[in-house]
Amino acid sequence: MLACLVTPQVAAIEVVTHPQVTERSLTKSQLRRIYTMRQLRWSDNQAITVFVLPSQHALHQRFAKERLQIFPYQLNRIWHKLTYSGLGVAPTVVKSEQELIQAVSNTPGAIGYIGEATLIKLSQSFNDSSSQQPLNMDDGQKVSGKGVLNVVKIKD
Amino acid sequence: MLSKLKTNAAVEVSSRVNNLSGDRSLLARTYLCTFLLAACVVTSAQAEEGTSYANSQDFQLHGFISQGLIDVNGSDFVNDDGGLSAELTEIGLNASYQLTNKFRLAAQVVYLDGGNRYSQGARVDYALLDWSAYTNESWQANVYFGRFKNNHWLYSSSRDIPFARPSIILPQSVYFDGFRDIAVGSDGIAAKLSHSTDEYGNFDWQLSYGSSPISDEQTKNILSEYAQGTAEQDYDAQASIYWQPAFSSWRFGLSLLDASFTYDQGGVGSGDVFFDSDFTFQFYTMNAIYAGEKWEFSGEIYQQRFTIDGFYSPDFQLDNIGQGFYLQSRYKLTQQLTLLARYEDFYLNKEDKDGKKLQQITGGDIPYYFAFHKDITLGVNYDITSNFSMRMEYHWVKGAGRLTPVVVPNAIINNTEDWQMWAVQLMYWF
């Protein structure tokens, strides 16, 4: 059961979106564009709302390096420049993974990231509390029947 | 209206010219701190509720507060008596509100106390309407109306954000504090076009046209403490382009500036010793930055042309071409600890790099070392948390070419070629 939650090519950090976001997969450069605030809308023209953890959070550090291939301090610079020069809007910082999950699931057009362990926990709590319906992460389906989050596949 | 705000605020809360200023600045600081505190409480209360993040990007409130100590020996860069000073306060608060899909409002208020470096007091750094004219996956076009920030040089948009710039004191030949309020932004119109491709990387083109108000105190800072008239900026036109190759650690930039100023002595009866005059300033920069995991290198090379027509006498003419560069490297020793080293070299007239002609022409009134500015800087930055940092640095400076007043310098206080300073600063932001 657990094995099928995490497909081998997927690293230990998952990119998640609000369930109404139609994109099921993103390219690496699309993800970079979204997190460097160079792409502000989804393909259906809905505004993208970006959530991140604090810059010194271990998961944020790993996400930046492994998923975006940008050093965390570079992201900070880009975001600070937007925020403190009036040029644009930077991602919203939330304190914990739990808060991030809540924020992404409550905000239409939202994108965020969570650790594999948290995702498994989240899925398990869903499995425990409802039917035996198997989860198929490859299709980027919802983690819970209530449509909490989408898991987005990142392609090279 | 904006221009009034900027000038009035700076003048009203301004400085050591009158003795009341101490109380006033304390009051202004208290107000700002209270406001910041209130802002923090509001933001954290919102976060705790945790109910609606839906509007979190529609309305954003951010700010920073920083305080430091600075000690300058051998120049009036910060104060006239050369003593240890706490005149290193920077407080800012900004808000961004998404009006509609296409329009956004943004503004930032900053309170500064930097001694002689700039006017003490609060000012509106930017207050603009951002029109998102076009956006798709790889293109973004924005037009900004109102007071916008100068975004053309490597650190021009982060120069007044303590934690976002590389050092407490920036290379003065480009980021001259004496010109801060004029160079940090303008009232007018700006446009930005961004393009991203997987093949060629990221491009940013920017154009801006506007002008900055100049307060009487700034006039004295820039021209001479005896100037009684009023200075005005007629226009400031700038353009720049930045290119970051796809998935590259490098980024390259070019910028151009053309500005014109006038000085009005205010009639014969004003008793002003200076005459009506025109000033022009042109500035061209090239810059590059390499940002690796541990090492970071950046540099800017620039040329300026400064002309004066009038001022000292109705038929006085001056046309100087100045040149300079700085090279900077930063090394991340740990995730929290960053070291900084920088060398800066600048001269105001390429025909007189050592200032001998300057000294000769002025009959020794202006010593040779007012013709250049060289600075070796070593520093360290420690990130205590994601929002709290400490910074320390030491500068060895040669020359008085970047001290105020600019046009008629003060050679009595600034009586040595070599001067040094150290500074330490604590910074918090949200």
C-alpha cells in the first residue's frame, strides 16, 4: 500500500496544488517560473497563489535545491526585491507543513510543497477513516475524498 | 501631491538644523514602532485564525526595522565630530493590495536616520499603481504609475532594505547616500517587460521616466551649505536590460541614465552667493553577478558625465567624465554565516585621476583627494533566524570624492585622504 504512494522516480518532496487546479503535471522550468514569480497564472487564467515554508526550514532548503535547483538565498533575493520595491508580490510564508497543507487546500489556485512522510500520514489518516479505495498518486489524484490536495507530477 | 509628501515629510521631521529635532525624531520613531507592532499583531492574528488564506496574496503587509552603531574616523560621512554614533536606523512598512485581476496598489514608507548621509525622517519610497498589462506563461508586461523605485542598477532596488542589500554601507560611487532620495526612485511612469524561455533564459527590460522632488536640506547637502536657492530635477530617464542564461548561475545587466537639474537663486534680493544654473548627469553601468552555492561574485563598472552651466558665476562651465568599478565576493561559510570582501575604485574626472589639477585650479581650497573614492570593505553577516540577521563590517577608504556637500566640499572637517569606519547592525523583517 505504502509502496504505491511513492513512485520510484519521485523524490521525497511532493508538489501539491488546490484540488481545482487543472494542471496534473508541470515541467521543471514551469515550477521554477512559478516559484520565481515569472509565471503568475495557470493555463485556465486563474491566479497562482504560492505558499512556502520559512527560508531556514529544512524542507524549504531541500525543495529549493532539489526541485527548483535554485539556492534558497537566491529565492529570498528575488522575493525580497518584489516585496520591498513594489514591483510585485512574493510567496506567502507559512510556519509549518501542517499550516501549508491547510493553506493550499483552502486557497483556489494555490501551490505548495510537502514532505513525503507528511503526505503518507495524510493519506493514511484518509484510508483509516474511509473506504478501501486505493490511492493512485501517478494520476495526481486527491489525497482524500473531500478533495484536500492534488499531487502534481514534475517532469524534466 | 506625492512629491509634496516626500519633501514635507523629510523637511518636517528633519534633522539637526533645529534643536527640536531630537524630540520630533523620537516621536516619529515611536509612532512608526507602534505602527509596526500593530501590523505584526494583525498579521499573526490572521495567521492564527487560519480560516482564510484566500486573500493572503490580495493584501500583503511587510516591513523591517533595523538599528546599528557606526563609527567613522577621519571624515564627516556620518557626523561632524567623528564619535561613535547610533545614527543607523532604518524602519520601513509596505503594503500591496490587489484591486482587480489587472491592477494592484503598492506603497512603502521608510524612516531613516543616517546622520550626514541623508535627511533624517520619514519618506514615501514608492506609492504606485501597477497595471499588469499582459501576462502569459513566458511573458509579463507591467506598467507602473506614481512613485516607483529605481530598479535599473544591481542594488538600486535593495539599497534601502537593510537585509536585502549586501552590506550596511554600499559602494558609494554608485549608491551614493547623498543622492539617495533622488536616485532611489521617481514620480512618473515605468514599464517592465519580462520574458522567460527554456532555451535562452530570463530577460528583463525596463524603462522609466519621471523626476524627484529636492528638499532645501538636500539642496544644501548636494550643492553647498551656503546655497539659499532651490534646486529642481527636470527629468530622469532610465533604461536597463538584464539577462540570465537558462539554468545559469550568471546574470548580466546594462543600464543608462540621463537626468537634468536646475538651480534657481531666487532673485537678486535673496543674497545667494550662487547663480542660476543647469546641471546634467549621465550614468552608464554594466554589471554581472555569479551566484553559486558557496561563492558569489558581483561587480559593476560605470561611467558618468556631469556638467555644470553657471552656479559659481553666470558663465562658469564644467564637463567631467568620471569612471569607476567595484568587485565584490561573498562566501557562505555555513547556512547562517556569510563573509564579504569588496574593492571599489572611482574618480570624478578621468583627466584628473589623482586630483592634482583640482587642487591646482582651486588654489588648494579643494585638496587633491576630493577627486576620488576608493574603499576596501570586509564584512560578515549572520542569519540568526529566517527573519533576523546581524551584520558587521569595516571600511578602509581613500579619498573624499563621495562625501557631502558634493559641489562645494567641506575640506576643513575632511582634512585627510585616508579614513576608516566600522558598523554593526541588527535587522528584523516580516
